[in-house]
Amino acid sequence: MDSTNSRAIHQRCSRSVYRRPYESPPTPAPAHQRTDNLAERIGRQKAIVVGALLACAGVLVLTLVTPWQASLVGYVLVGLGCATIAPALYSLAGSQNRMPRAIAITAVSTLGFAGILAGPALIGFAANHFGLIAAFVGVAIALLLVAVSTRWLRM
């Protein structure tokens, strides 16, 4: 098989597997496909609730259960939960009518990046003062607040 044939096969396969151009590894693609299907069936707001509860359960499993096999389950739950929340938030920001769509999507991105930057520092601060378990239980509580706060989302 020469390089042009293998390149054509790779391009065909990558188009059929990856739904979005930013998804290069094969792991996020199936998760996003499944969670997008879930969000379309039950609605974006309910998908955020389900995702936040899954991620909360995953963080609690990671924090409170000791066998390493349970940790793997916890990581899967956190991954599926976050794979549900992020696309649903961007979709809701793009479909709302209260502010211009570009500004709404920018606001969601800014808050997401602020969480990425400030989250580890806040967890470290909480772990230093209250302990690591308490810090991660705080993350689980924050995810519960995400699930509860969806009742105030307006389209």
C-alpha cells in the first residue's frame, strides 16, 4: 500500500469517526456522540443536570472509595459528566436570545477557562487548609450546585 492510498483511507476514516474538527484523539468522539444524542432526546438543561450528577458521583467515588478499580469507574463518570455539560452549555449559549450569540459563547468560554486556571489553585488552597478529601468533596458540592442551578437557566 503506497502513501497516497493510506492517506486517503486515513482521511475517510477520520471523517467518519470525528464529528468536530477539534477532536483528534478517538476517545472524546464517542463520548460526545453519545452525550449529544442524550442531550437531543432529553433536552440541554436536563443533560446538564445529568452530566453534573454523573461528574459529582465520579468525584465522590474518586475521593471516598479506595480500590483502584473504583477509581477507574470514577474517572469514567467524571469524563462522561463533563462531556455532557460542556457541549450543552455552548449549545444553550448559542440558542439563547437575551444577548448576542457571540458574546454569550465568549462568556461561556471565558468562564470555562477561568475554571481551568483557578480550579487547581482553589483546590490546593482548600486542601492546604481543610485537607485533600474535604477539597474534593467541595468539588463534588460545586458540581451539585451546577445541577441545581439549571432551574434558573432561561432560554
